[in-house]
Amino acid sequence: MANETAAPEASIAGESAAHACAEQLLEAVPLLMREIRAEMRRSAPAALSVPSFRALIFAHTHPGGSLTELAQHLGVTLPTASVAVDKLAARGLLLTSRSNGGQRRRSLHLSAQGGRVIRRAMEHSIDALALRLQSLPARRLEAMQRDLQNLARLVAPSARQAGPGAART
């Protein structure tokens, strides 16, 4: 009989722990993303606006993404996104091409120069985060890596189902 009551209690404890963890994620992830964005902007060229930089990141994470998807990602109108893309293309940071989706659909890709800007920003961000994390013991960092890999596996199916415009940077 003791085993019959242990299973429901374990299930309730698991649900409670899952809810507590989800609450912590909802608090921590926006803070972490704010820091990552700040670090990435610090390494971006001074003449690059935050929306333009976010457009480059979008092209990096969604190669071949559309102008419509970019507009949704940035939270702007299609004409505003189009102007931003034209400016980035004129600066040699972004490449656009007409896609098979029709005359008006443009696919977005980073140029080699745009790729260098994003790689430099990512390297800078990784270095800045590593500096903050280096005070943790190696076994804690290894555990954190495993936890983050497991978390990524758990959320990956929903990220794929949500489509290319779902990821936010």
C-alpha cells in the first residue's frame, strides 16, 4: 500500500518542482537575453542601429528568411523592414534575392562582411559571459552545460513547430 501512495506524491512533487523551475526560467531568461543583447551591441559597429543589428542576427539565425518574417521578428511594418534591409544591403552587410515564393518575396542572407560582424559580436558575447562564469567551479559549469543541453532538447520541438519567425533575439 505504501507504494501506491508514493507514486502520486512523487508526481505532485515533480509537478511542483517543474512549476518552480518554469517560474525561475521566466525570470532568468529575459535577464540573460538582455545581457547577451547588450554585449552583442557593444561589439557591433557604432553606426549600426539596434534594429539593424537585430536584422543581421535574424539573417544569421534564419538564412533565407523572408522580409515578412523579419518584419514580424522586429515588430515593424513591412515597408519599415524593407527600408532597413535595403540600407543593410547597400552597406554590404546583407544579401537579398528574389525567392521562388513570387516576385515580391525576398530571401535574406548575410554577406561575408555581415557574417564577420555577427561572428565578432558572438565571440565578444561569449567572452563576456565566460568572464562572469569563470568564478564557478568546473563541476558546476559542467552540470550547467548538461542542464542547458537538456533544456534545449526539451524546447527544441516547440521551437521547430513555431516556425522560423518564432525565435526572438
